[in-house]
Amino acid sequence: MEKYIWIIYGAISLTVLILYGADKAKAKAGAWRIPERTLLLAAVFSPAAALLGMLVFRHKIRKPKFYLGVPLILILEGGLLWYLYFRH
């Protein structure tokens, strides 16, 4: 079962990374954009992939709700996972 959880999380992370890359490509092309709300919601499902997408594609790195929000989501979710894993 644990194997499938990692596969699903990997697929979600890849999707989030692609979403950030696609929005950057659309921004460069002047095309329809993915709403910021959608990008932030995606960050809730995989904050590490969202942060990686921000850094790799240099996208949304000047917007405080992203350069502060995404790392904060990562820290909060990491803390929650740590708590759930190590509580007795």
C-alpha cells in the first residue's frame, strides 16, 4: 500500500511542476494564464514541487504570496507530517 501512496504523490508532484512550467510558458507567450488561486491550491498538494517549479522556471518568485506562501505551506505540512509520524 505504501508503494502506491508514493506513486500517487509522485504523479501529483509531477502535475504541480508541469502546472507551474505551463503557466510560465503561457506568461511568456502572452496567452491565457492559470489563475494564481489554482497555483496556490496546487502548492497545498505538493509544496515541494511548487517550490521547485518556482525556482526552475523562475516563476512567481517576486510575488510575496508565492515566495512567502509556498515555503510556509511546505514548513507547515512538513511539521504536520513529522508530528503525525513521531507521535506516540
